[in-house]
Amino acid sequence: QSALTQPASVSGSPGQSITISCIGTSSDVGVYNYVSWYQQHPGKAPKLMIYDVSNRPSGVSIRFSGSKSGNTASLTISGLQAEDEADYYCSSYTYSSTPGVVFGGGTKLTVL
Amino acid sequence: QLQLQESGPGLVKPSETLSLTCTVSGGSVTRSSYYWGWIRQPPGKGLEWIGSVYYSGSTYYNPSLKSRVTISVDTSKNQFSLKLTSVAAADTCVYYCARQDYPGPTFDYWGQGTLVTVPS
């Protein structure tokens, strides 16, 4: 299982939109609609923001949306707010010889 | 409201076995369709899935850790546990337990995490 590829950092100004990419392979993102996104503030546990590519759990702002094209999944945050500043991780179901879960390396979002 | 709480030693000597328990409250580990997983995070680094267990005892593990990991469940105590053998400094991490909506990587409830240090 190889980690999914995310940019190390992204930034945006309040009110703007940003997109974080998550590049996988034909063993994970490319073939399964099981991609999740997590938000993690310093010293806190991760929080589920998106599951099954584009579904939002109850209580998560509609400003957060997910999509997928080929081997790349994306998280878009619209109307950036200061509290969105955090680390974001993607994850995917994977199956090569055995089933499993793989995470991306994480992206630090800075709200300017 | 479902809550998960990790417990176990915060310091483990090199070559010994790391043992952690996750106690679930506000819900049952026997609820169908949910697995119970362990995820770890080295200080300042990203998340790594360790493995997951179903209430029946069925497990699946990260291949990179499989030879050293055992995850088990105790339905009578509403707990599940992690054992990691032959630890080294690289196993120094915050360890999280979480509920997983299988088969996806959908971890919807998390414990607060516990730091386990393996001195070098």
C-alpha cells in the first residue's frame, strides 16, 4: 500500500475557495468510490468531513465538498473562514493483494 | 453520543510489546456493519492506518505492520485492543481508536488519542 499524494500546503484568503488534490492509483482512488477526507486541528483528533467521495456527515458545513476524476480525488472548501485553517487528509479503500485503508500525507491549509 | 477512549502505557521500552485498549461508550461494538480501527500518527507527521476488527473477531491489517500487529475485540467489556510487538523508536506515535463504517475508510467517531513513546 502506497500513500496517496497530496500537496504539502495550500493557502487562500477569507471568502475564497481552495481545492486540495489527492492522487491515488488504479488500486484505490481510481476504482473505488470509498474516499474520505479529514480535518485535523493541532492537538486534536481528526474529524470526518467527507465520505464516499462526496457525502457530508451531518453537521459538516456545505462549504465542504468532494469529487473524484480518475485516480484523483479533490476536496473543495468555499467561502474560506479562519477556522478552516488545519491539516487535511484524504483516505481511500485499497485492494491490491489484500484489502486495506491508505491515507494521504496531509495538506496544511493556511488562511491568509 | 458514541465515545471512544484509549488507555495504556505512555512509555514502552524498545523490543517490548505496546498494548492499548479502546473503551466504547454510548454504543455497542457489536453493531453490525461497523469495524473498529486503530490509526497512528508520528509527532508532526501524517496518519497511518494500523488495522481494524469486527465484533466477530474478523480482522484486516496494514501489510507494512501485519507481522507485528494483533487487534482483538472483547464484546463483554465493549472494548477492542491493539498489540504491537518488537517496538522501536519509529513506533513513537499518537495512537487513535475509531469506529469505521466498513468497507470504506470512513472513521466517523474517534478517541482523543494517546501518545506512546518508545525511547531510542
